[in-house]
Amino acid sequence: MSTPLAGKVAIITGAGQGIGRAIALRLAKDGADIAILDLNIEKAQMVIAEIETMGRRGYATSTDVSDRDSLHAAVERAEKELNGFDIMINNAGIAQVLPLLDVKPADFEKINNINIGGVLWGIQAAAASFIKRGVKGKIINAASISAHKGQPIFGVYSATKFAVRGLTQAAAQEYARYGITVNAYSPGTVGTEMWEQIDRIMAERDGVAIGDSFKNQASGIALGRPSTPEDVAGFVAYLAGPDSDYMTGQSPLIDGGMLFI
Ligand SMILES: NC(=O)c1ccc[n+]([C@@H]2O[C@H](COP(=O)([O-])OP(=O)(O)OC[C@H]3O[C@@H](n4cnc5c(N)ncnc54)[C@H](O)[C@@H]3O)[C@@H](O)[C@H]2O)c1
């Protein structure tokens, strides 16, 4: 079995379920020990239990990524528990289905704090630790197809994901001199709880059956099916591994053929 990440440690935010969980399991299969930072500690612990059955070390801790102090402290705990880390994946994020006219200040603040703040604080915590320890680490952020094309009724979500691309490009240039790379992944339509929630809201809003909006969204995908979390995790494994050492500042699409840019 190939284990390109043997001896490495990855910290992943929002890996209690969905894409983050698939990334955690994939990187563990590739040989890494895993720390999960999530609001939902029960789910994070369940994923860590799976990782331990694979013979890897794991650590779960509760964090709100939108709170800088909480995230920095959680990264420090994970670093201590697993004796350092080499890979930081800022995956946690939320969606909002809101036409621009309906956006309230509280909605705006919440999604900015989680989707932009969570990535910024995660980049900071990882870069500070990598620089201090002289680690040529990898920082990987969750963008989206919505980071490349603004999506109607997901306008503010799209804006947060454009911001993730901006942070990724800036951080890549700030940290290149330390040998740290910073990239992002841009999934399309992935079957996770995030989409189940979007689908429920759209069903109510448009008076259509549960599942129809997801099916409709997926119908335009060139490869003929929606993404699984594992499709995304395979690409993140490449970004986390040595084959991507000469890539930095990029946010490639992994969307089955939704956008062609
Ligand atoms: N599902 C998709 O189609 C899709 C497409 C493109 C991009 N993405 C992005 O991928 C990432 C993961 O999406 P997903 O579909 O797996 O989502 P999900 O809702 O299924 O899971 C998100 C996880 O993040 C955790 N989380 C949420 N807010 C948090 C916070 N403030 N602090 C700590 N943890 C928090 C949740 O507890 C959960 O475990 C997100 O950034 C999302 O925007 C998803």
C-alpha cells in the first residue's frame, strides 16, 4: 500500500462529517496522523475512532473556527498532542441560500466570520507554527466553484469563497520564502449534509420535491453525476502530498466539469 504521507500530521477543521471527514480518512489511508477541529465534538470523535482502527494516531477537539482565540488554542492543543503538524486544512464552512435583497447584517456577519475568518485564523495559526519550527508545511483551504463564478441566491457565500481564493494567493506569496505552500480546492456539487440542507430550503422556497434541486443542480455536470466527498478528498491528498510541491497560490476546480475556465 502506498503511504506518501507516512510520518506526517494533518490538522483538518470541520472534519466531523462531509468533505472534511472524507479528507481525514483519505489522508489517514495515505499514512498521516490526524487532528480534527470541529464545533461538533461527538462527530469528530467518531471519525477519530475510525482513524485509530486504521492504525493511525488521532485527536479531536472542539473549536469554533470563527473565533480566533478558540482556533489558535485548538491548533496548539493538536500540535502538542500529535508532536507537531505538517499540513493544515481549513475546510470548515457554511452555506446560506439567500437572494441578495434578503441578506440581513447578522447573516452577513456570521458567514464572513466562519468562511473568511475561519480560513484567515487557520492560515495564521499554521503559518506561525510552521515558521517557528522551520517546517515546510502545506496549508490547504476550502474554496468552491462559487470562488470562480458568483452564484445567484448564494451571493454572499460566493463572496466569501472569492475571499478564500484571495487569501490563498496572498498567503502563498507571503510564505513562499519559508518553503510553505498554500493552495485551495474548489468543489462543485457534493453530496453532503450541506447540500441536504440547501435542498430542503430550496424545496420549500420553490415548492418542489425534496431531492429535485440537488438533481437539477447535478444535471449539468459533464461527467454525469454529482461529486462524492471522496472525489474531493483524492484531490486534497494530492495537494497534501509531495507531488504538489511546485504548486502554490492555486484554487483548482474539482467539479466533474461544471465550469470551464
Ligand atoms: N458540499 C458542497 O457541495 C460544497 C461545494 C463547494 C465547497 N464546499 C465547501 O467545503 C467545505 C465542507 O463542506 P461540507 O459540504 O462537507 O459541509 P458540511 O456542512 O457537511 O460539514 C461542515 C463541517 O464543518 C463544521 N463546522 C461548521 N461551522 C463550524 C465552525 N464555526 N467551527 C468549526 N467547525 C464548524 C460542522 O460541524 C461540520 O462538521 C465548506 O467550506 C464548503 O463551503 C462544499
